Amino acid sequence: MGMLLANKSGNSIRWGHISWTRLLSLAEMYGWEPSGTTEPHGEPLDDWVGGYNSNDGQYVAPEDAKAMGDALGKALDDIPDSGGNDKTMTYSQGEVTGVPSVDLLISVLGPGIIGPNYKLSLFEFFAGEDKDRLREFIQFCKQDGFFIY
């Protein structure tokens, strides 16, 4: 489960929910100002707020995608090429991390959940192989806008 990002050219990339949330935070840290997404499937929704954190089929416009990619490109020099820390951990029942998406998973799925280590800084989180994935995503952002599924 996670976020499948797909553009009109047929290219796609997938991020887990937690990785996607942290990627958005990193982009904002480096100057991306989200302009908001369009309603899923182009249908007007009274309560649509233009969010990026659901996978409802909302659309990220090309200009917004490019701005996101540009901001993430600025972050690359600050992200280590190798990741020394273990990026996964097991969570305990009732543990509160302060990261809403992680806390929700823990409360719903219970003990033994293995997922990204929320204690890592954004730079540590995207270090190593994930830095290469970040580079791929930057190129993806430069191609066109994309849908979030």
C-alpha cells in the first residue's frame, strides 16, 4: 500500500505513505510552496482542500510538480550518499511517535508493524539507495504533472 504517482505519458513511481509524507516535508523545507491538487477525477467536491496525502486520484499540475522537483533537487547535496542507520523498525502496541500516519497504523494494525524509522532526520531517511529514488522522482516531476493513486 502507498502512493502510486502516474503521469499522462504512462510513467509512474511508487512511494509508501510515510516516505511520501516525508518527501513532501523535504520539498517544503527547500522552498516548495504547494499550489494544491485538483479534485479527483476532475469532479468538483465540496470538501476538497487540494491535499497531497491521500491517494484519491487527485492531479498535481505540471508547474507544481516541477517546483516540487526543483526544491528536492536543492536538497540532494545535504543528503548522505550512504545510509548508515537501519531504516526500518518494529513498533509496539500503543506506541505514540508523533507522526500521525505512523500512529494511525500502530493503532489499527497493532504490534509488530515494521516500517520506516520515524526517528531518522529527513536527510538520514533519504540517504543511500533512497537518494537514488529521490533523483528518479525529481526527473519524474520534470516530465509533467501527475495523478496520485
